[in-house]
Amino acid sequence: MTIFSTARKTAIATIAALAVITAGATVAPTQAQAGNKLAGALIGGAIIGGLIGIASQNRYAPTYRTCHTQWETRYNSYGQPYSVQVQYC
């Protein structure tokens, strides 16, 4: 894991936590809505948890490179040709 992917995951988690805190601070239920706190908390937690889970997934599938070898003609410092097998990936 590179430092960039770690920093990206940390930034996403920080933004999600700030969004939850901000949403909780701005929405103050009235007394008539006080009974729905638990349901709202569960639904909100499920939504935020799902977003964090989706954001932290590795979206890059492994790619398998095919390598092949071939003979190449090269020349030494005296101009004499020689063959060498080179691998390309």
C-alpha cells in the first residue's frame, strides 16, 4: 500500500466523519419527532457506513503482463556482431 492510497483513505474517512458530525449538529428534532431518533440514526449510520465501505474499496484489478524473449543482434566496440536474447514485458 502506497502512502497516497493511505492518505486518500484517511481523507475520505475524515470527510465522512465531519459530514456525520455536521448533520447531527444541524438537525435538531422537535418533540414530535423525538421517537424517531433511533430509526434515523440506524438509517444514517447504514448510509454513511456504506459510503465509507465503497470509498475504501480497491478498484484496481491486477493486470497480468505477458513477457516474451527474442534474439537481437548487437555490435561490440570493434563493430563485430553478436546475438543476445532479450526479454520484453
